[in-house]
Amino acid sequence: MRPENLKTRIFLDGADPEETRQVIKTLGFLDGQTTNPSLLAKNPEAETHKVAGNKFSSVAIYDFYKTLCQELSELLPEGSISIEVYADATTSVAAMLEQSRAFDTWISNAHIKLPTTAAGLEAASILTGEGRRVNMTLVFSQAQAAAVYAATKGARRGSVFLSPFVGRLDDRGENGMDLIKNILKMYAASDTHVEVLTASVRSMGHFLCALAMGSDIITAPAKILLAWAALGCPVPGAEYVYESGSFAPIPYEPLTLDAPWQSYAIGHPLTDSGIAKFASDWNSLIDMGA
């Protein structure tokens, strides 16, 4: 069951309802789930569609994703289900808006995942203005976090998630957990309408450190959540020491949050490569001729 001292919301990062059932049964609770094209491509049923002659049509892939999200929503009716738009380097704001508005009709508890790019931020500004909920993904810098805050200013708390990917920063030798610390510090005196959702969690160290820092939400793969349950679901305090090893520290930037979102340096190579990978995994399931 949920530890009494747990304030962080716990999400599962995955796209397999059987995993969701297992985590709920083991933990005794779960607050939401995040999906993305790469996770969808690993879904056991979806994997059978990767071979020539059995791929989804461009319509059927959305029907499959819709049914999956509806099943997850039934399992977590009080939680949040993040549904990601298809985006590549050329996807327009209009295309993101069309997808987002359609996805938002699938279930009542959706957060629409958008890339933290100029097009994604413009779409987020419009969607939150319509009262919709978004999850800004592939975040790798404080400047991107500041831009998300500015683009969605005026949104109610609970309608905007920010997903910094800590594991992918680790992959290139940077201490991804420093980014979480820096964003939480930057947001500390804000109106709190943006909630920090620690993502790309690769280890128990990531998970426990995010808990100790007070991340609003953590999304983690089933293996991490089940391992945490096996430990008795510990919730470390501020005294927790994260062993960052040889990772280079990410320094804090004294950014303000009151500038127009377009004024922040939002470009990041990991965002670009992340978009390309998500698009490739999505397209691997589709018969482009159908």
C-alpha cells in the first residue's frame, strides 16, 4: 500500500496492460501511466506487427493505441494516462493540435505528450488555453523547463507535466539528477502550475533520489517499481546521498520565468534525437503502403 509519508505520485512507464495489473497488485496503488511510441512498439501484441505482411495500416495503429489507452484508463480511472502525439522534425503545430484534440476524446484522464520544441510549445500554449492537459516531454535543460512554464502560464495545477529525461543525460556523461534538482529550485517560487515528472529512470538510485528531492511525480519501468516494492517501498528524506560517480555536474542557471517562451534557448540535441527515435519506432509498426 502507499507509504504514509509518500508525497510524490508514482507512474508506470510502459504500454503493456499486463504489466500495469502486476504493478498495481504488487504495490497496492499506482497514480498514473506514461506511454510513448517506443514503449508502444514493445507491447507484446504490437511486436507481432513489426514483420512485413502483418504491419498496421496508418489507421489501424491509432485504433490499437486508442484501445490500449482506454484499457489503461479503466485500470487507473483516478490517475493520469499520457498519450504521445506523433512528431518528427517536420511535424507542424496544426498536425500536433489535430492529434491532441482527437486523443483527448479517447479517455477522460489524458495528458497529451508533446515534444519540447518550438512547435510543441506553441501547441501546448493553445491546448492549455482550451483547458486541456499536456505532458511536455524530452526535456533536457533548465531553459526548456522555463519555456514550458512561460508557454503554459495561466494553466491550472495538474494540467501541465514536465518530463526531464535523466537517464539520457547520464548516457552522455552528465548527472541527470542535477537537472531535476535545478528545475525544482527554479520552480520553487513559482505558481506551481507545472509539475515535475522525473522520467527516463534507469536505476533505483534515480528513483530514490527523485523521491528525496521531492519530485512531484516519477515515472519508472515496471522492473524499478517492483524492485522498490521488494525493498518495502522506502521513502528517503533530504539526507539521502545520491552516488553520481563520474558524471559531470549540471550547474544551476539563474533564469527568470517571466520572459516570453520564444526567448529561451529551447534547442537541445537530445530532444532532436529523441524525436527521431520515437518517430522511427512508431513507423516500424506501420505498412507505409497501406
